[in-house]
Amino acid sequence: MKFKNLEAEMVRKDVSRAELAKELNISYRSLGLKINAVRNFKDDEMFAIKRILKTDLSLDDLFQKEE
């Protein structure tokens, strides 16, 4: 499973995984594990990502898991 809407929004907003990891103060590897749904995002990370991406998507839509 992956967060495909999150990845698509990152592409639309031209935000790389490295940039997002830096903004969240987590490692690139940790972010990758979370985007690939191996590890869970913390609530504060989800709110921060929504803010960083300046997206109109709801948290439910942004973090919808897809196979």
C-alpha cells in the first residue's frame, strides 16, 4: 500500500521527498517508509504535510491508502 494521493500532490507542488523530510525533521528513509505505509505517520506530521504542501485536499483524501 502507498499514499498515492500524497505522492501526486508532492509532484503537483514540486516538493521532493528530501525537501519534505527536511521540513518534517525526519530522515529521508523514515519518510519513504511512511509514504510506502510500512510505518505510520504521526498526526502532527500529517497536519504539517498538509500545511507544507498548501493543499486543499482533506487529510482523509491526502492520506488515503491505495495498493
